[in-house]
Amino acid sequence: MQAISVLAGVYAGNVCRVCIHPGDIEQFPESPLPDPAARFERMPAHRDAQGMIQCKRKGLKLLYDPPTGNFTLLEAKGEILRGELQTGKFGPAEIQIRTDGDDRIYGFGAANGAPDRNDANFRLINYDTLFYTIPRASYSSVPFFILKRASGYVGVLWNSSLPADVATPGHSQKHKNATPGDDARQDGIRIVPDSGAEPVAIDLLIFTGTPAEILERFTELCGRAYVPPVWSLGFHQSRWSYRTAERVLQLARDFRHHDVPCDAIHIDIHYMERYRVFTWNEKRFPDPKGMHQALQRLGIRTVLFNDPGVSTEDYAVYRDGLEKNVFCQKAGGGVYVGKAWPGASAFPDFGREDVRSWWAEQHRILLEAGVAGICNDMNDPVLQIGKKYDPLKENILHKNGSHRLERNRYANDEAQATVEAFEKITPDRRPFIISRSGSTGLQKYSALWTGDNHSTWAHLRENLHMVLNLGLSGMSFTGADVGGFASGFFPGTLKVFKLRKQRELFARWLELGSLMPFFRAHTALYSFDQEPWSFGEEVLNIARKHIRRRYRLLPYLYSLFWESHETGAPIVRPLFYQYPGLGATELEATTDQFLLGPDLLAAPILRQGQKMRSVYLPEGEWYDFETGRRYAGGESHEFETRPGSYPLFVRAGAILPVCPCELNAETSLRAGLALEIYPGKAAPLQGRLRLDDGNNNAAFRGQYLEQSYTGSIDRSGNIQFQIETLHKKYSPPFTNVSVRLPAGYRSMSFREKSIEGKALDLMQEDRMHSVSTFELPLGTTNATINAEFEFRSNWS
């Protein structure tokens, strides 16, 4: 009788799936991932004379030795991956991936705050870290990683929702000089599933290629990021809590008074009646519709915090849930009751479709009042608030399996239910959902923030590292609480008290946050105010500068969200994503740098009192965004730092779409369009734009504008420029586009006419140089606009 089953197959793009199953099965086990509609071919298997199981197809070959669990995956060019896979039937269940000493490990979501996952030890389980006071814990869990090796890149998904312990020994400095035969080089990635001592199927998807190719295939199979409404890309202001409607309205008026763009105010749990979900506190928020109408006149929306814990008091939501049997149960029968914000609480069983539909309907009281977005909080889920406890020992059952199996899926299923709420109640409104917890696939429904961080310089750095690794894990719409949520100076849960203002930290964090996909300032209950003007005039001016810069970059940023939706590309990227050939020295030098899309490179200030900043610029040429000065790539440069500024560069060859800065994202994107051209000696000119209404779902039915921008430069420096409209079923409220070029370009030939450009001083945009500007028509579908710009280094 067969002791275990070995199954292997290939998806398009040479993605290999390997399943070692403790039972006698013929088909891969059912699971939410990968997409069951994806084209898939089984790899024929046979046992050779040595008892080794071999599977072959399309140039891929799997070797698996059942007694030892050793496996090797090969392709024509050589070995892809090797290690050991044990289901727990003949020994402890575990996955071991062998690595070499120079391999670097990325991904695993926001597992910790390090730049990579080398020499790491953490647990894959969604858990309330109590302000990051619980070692090895994270609010989210993503069992996907990318290996950067001398031979290329390999991505691996462990296709399971089970909790697991992960350790990656063997990459510290003591191993860097190990000889090839040294046992120290045989360490690697060890994943130990927490299956409750039961045997478990080991189901892996293995990807090869560049980081871009790996993420494209990974997200194609496991879910692409959704495209949010444009207002959600603006600046969000939050705290726990703005307690009254008048406080919310005054805050909105303050943003307009201080001339700081803002799109959303987040309202935490005090809007509820005794923390009971889907209620309004009638004293604090007596007229929610009226409040939202007043906010609408100011161009600001609201996002409401919402928790899965339903009060077991006798109120309508709980009564209806009991009647419909939507709550998780206990072994032996009856509703499981834990403790959340309202006290005794029941928890919907979101793994059931009927429960998701029930939860969606409960949002009617919020969405019909004008709420624009939902923040799914405490959805790890928190079963015993404020305690350090083992959730797997709680007596809680789900219809589709144990809490061990369902816990890491819980936030994903809640997010899916919240999307359904928008689809049912406000079908013409694009949903915005931000979640504290989640796992692989969450990106299809929701953004993710990194939980209750600290107001410390260490957590500022971890903000960047977490967002980069989440992007490499398929989650592109992410961010951290700007300024830090809790204090870093008190022990345990006392971190909720935040008494010390740190002006420099807040200013630098806001600079970083202004280029993150999700941009929200947030702080704890017992904290000083953390609005941009709360730190004095100097910080307000810095905040105003960088928030406005983000709004001017919205055409570029919004186009990146569409790119992520269509290809899986991260919005914020490590340099090796765009430049996969970077060596170890360059990797080490750029752990505190990042790319926003392909064309912007940022080197934020992440240390207190930093006076100088070294920046490595990849191959090619780069323009300083603020000064317009050009720098050579392929080397490092030193820069002095000053308050309110950090090194930010544009790749030579980029055509960057920008817009005027207005009071919110919607009005900014409708105020006009400019194309900034950055000529380079060798790089071809290219850029792209995707625009639509930004608030409704018409774009998904083809109502959008898509343009491609290209150009070439001759030996004299003259530019041949083209605007090609690829798709135009959406017409923005402007008909012309402004083209910006370095000051050496002062004349344009267009439609057999010579047109002189106009000088534009960018001081009004907080930049220290001037450009020449020219006007061109926006263009129509299937019509290419051609123009030539004449270059002279010295004009009389």
C-alpha cells in the first residue's frame, strides 16, 4: 500500500506545483489558491530502481525520496531548488529549503522589520502583537518568499493557511567565508507547520525568473491587487479616536484652513454605541448623514473602524446573527463567546458564504449614512482583548474546519464580505477597505496596514522594510501609521500612553509616508494630537510640501496601481526588482532606498540627526527631482541633508505624468495634466498613463483613458516625441496636456509650426529649478501626436 502520495504539475510559465500528501490521493487537494481555472498539466510520475520518485514535464524534473523526504527540482539549466519535505507521517512535519551562504531571502509579508529574512525567526500566524510587545509575532502572515541567488531568483509559496514557525539560519557573517563543503552552508529556510500533531499535506508552488516575472505569475495564480478609488491615494488623518461629529468637522475645517490637502478622516471605535458594531452613538454622532454632507462640501470623506467582535448584549445585530446561526461555535454546542471591545463578544464565521452575505448587509447603516471606506481592525481575530494568550487553545470552531485552519484566512474572508457590502449597498461606488490582518490573497479585496507600531526611529525604518517585503509578497497597497501609533518608551501595553513629541521623527516619517502606497497619520488614545500642524510651523511647512508633492504625483501613482492590478508589480519596490543584476555590495548599500514604480528613486532620512546621506544610483543617469541636476548612475553619491528634504531622483528616460495640487485627489486629477520629460544620453524616453473617473466601477467595464508616451533623442539633443492614445472611453475635463522639458529646450515643431515654449519656475512646487513648457492636445484613440523639441545648450 502506498504510504504517501507525490503529485507534481506545471502551470503556464513553468510554474511547478509539488504536493507531498500523507494519504493515498489521485488529485491535488482543494484549496482557495491557486486559481482553479488556471491552465495546469500533471507531471507523469514513476519510481526508479533506487526507489526515487521522478516526475518530468516541459523541461522540469522533480526527484523525491520518500524515506528521507529529500527533493530536488531541476530544469535544463540546472538545479532550481532542493531540500526536504516531510508530511509528519514518518517524522515531524516540516519544509526545508537548502540555501547557499550568499542567498538572500525576501518576502514572508511583514513578518519582521528587517530588510530581508536572513537569520530570522518568526511565526506565521495572524496575531495581535499588543503594540509589538510579543516576540516573533505579526498581525499578518504570508507564506511566500523570494530567494535571490547567484544563479537567479526563485519564488516559493507554501499553499496552506496553517500557522507555522519559520527559521532561516545560516546567513550570518560567520558563514560568509565558509568553504563549499562546510556544513554551515547547508542551512536554509525551515518551515514547521503547526498542524496539531496531525500529518499535513505539503503543497508548494515554485516560480523562476526575474522578480517581476515571479510576481506576475504568483499574483496571476493567487490574486492581483484591486484598484481602489482615487481618493484613497490621498492623505488620510486618523486617531483613536475623534470622538464627536463636531470634532471630525472641525478637523476637516482645520485642514482647509492650513491649506493642507486631505482626502479622508478615519473615525475609530468611539462613534459606536458602547462599542457595538453597526451602531451610531446618538449623542456623539447625532446626524451621520448631515455630518457627511458637510464633509462632502469640504471635499473630505470618512473611513470607519469596524471590528468582527459582536456584542452579546441584546441588540439587533446580535439577535439577527443568533437567529441566522452566523457565529462560530464551541465544541459541544453553543456560540463561542470571547472578549473584544464591547466585552462579551461573538465572532461571525466568515468562511461561510451565507455569513459573508449577512455581514455585508449589516453595513447598510454605515454606507447609507455616507461612509466611504471601512477599516477592518482587530480581525486577527482578537478573541481575548488585551491578553497574551494562545488562540489555538480557544474552544472555537468554524464550519469549514478548525480555528487552526481558519485563523489566517479570517481577515481575508471578512474583507471579501466587506467588498460585498459595497457591491450590494452602493454598487456605483468603488470600495475602499483597509485591513490590519490578512494572508495571501487579501490583496484582491483590501489594503493592509502594519498594525500598532511605535513612535521610534527603529519603527520608521521597519515601516519601509515591511512595505517592501509586503510588495514582494503580492500585497502592493500597504503602509504604516505615519508618526507611529504607540509610544516606544513605556513597557507592555503602557505604550498606549504617548507623551513625548518628536518633531524631527514626525517630519521624516511624513516624508517617507508621502511616497508609500497607503498614506495615513494615526495615533493612540492617550496621545498628543498628531495632525500636521500639531508640531509647530516648521513641521507644518514640511508636511505641506510633501503632501502636496504626493498629490502632484497622483497621475503617476494611480497608473502604478493599475499596473499592479494587471501585472502584480509592487508599487514600492526594492532596487533589485527593477535591476535584478545588482550584486551583494549594491544590495547592502540600498536596503534603505526604494523605487516608486520604475522611475522614482527615494533615499529617505531614517536616522535621527542624520547630516549626510549616501545614495547608490543604478546604471544610467538620474535627475534630482528638486534641483534638476543630473547624476551618473552605477555609483554612489554623498548628499548633505536638511530639514524637509531628502534625496529623490527621476530616472533619465522617464516621462513622468503629474498634475496640479488641489485640496483632494479627485480635484487634483481633474485639474490638468503635465508630462515631465527627463532626457538621457542612452535611455529611450518612455512613460504611461491610466486615468478614469476614479470613484465608480466604470473603468472595469472599459471606460478609461490609457496613453503611451515615447521619444528618441538625436545626436544634437533634439527630441522626437509621441503621444499614443491606446484607449479612450473616458474623457477627463481637460483637452490639452502640458509638456515640461529642461530649460535647454525652448522651441517645439508641431504640425509644421514652430512654437516657442514658456519658462516655468518650479519654486511654486517647492522645487529649485526652471523648465520650458509647451502645450499639446490630449489626443484621441488611434491617433498619434508627434512633436519635435529643439535643444540648444546656449540660447541667445
